[in-house]
Amino acid sequence: MHEVSQPLFIGDLNMKLEQAVKEIRAAFEEIKGKHLQNLCREMVEPPTRSQMFRSPPRIGRNEKCPCGSGKKFKKCCMVKGLL
């Protein structure tokens, strides 16, 4: 009789294990679906107006020239019309 009860016990454990695996997979699919929805929403939303028309920061006339010459911008690239 001892041998008969043991296979039933193992069968119960297998059924519980299979049920737990199904629940974990269902929870994973739900989380994965929500995550994908958030990613898609972020990718589809158009940029705001300020993001589309943002201009680069302006260089002041008396600041050093960004070309690295060490001269003021007004005496270097501003005169050349490069920047």
C-alpha cells in the first residue's frame, strides 16, 4: 500500500507544479503585454511643438569662438559666416 500512495502523492505534486507554471506564464504574459503597450505608446506619440522647433543655443558676439581659435566669435567665424 505504501507504493500505491506514493505515486498518487507525486501525481498531486506534478498537478500542482503544472498549475503553478501556468499561473506564472499567465502573469508573465500580462506583464509583457503591458510593457509592450507602454513601449508602443512612447514610440507612437508625436513630439511636442517645442521639441520640433527648438533652435540650438545662440553664440554671443563676445564669447570665445567655438572653432577653438581663442578669438572672440565676432572677430573669427561670425565675420567668415561659418556658424
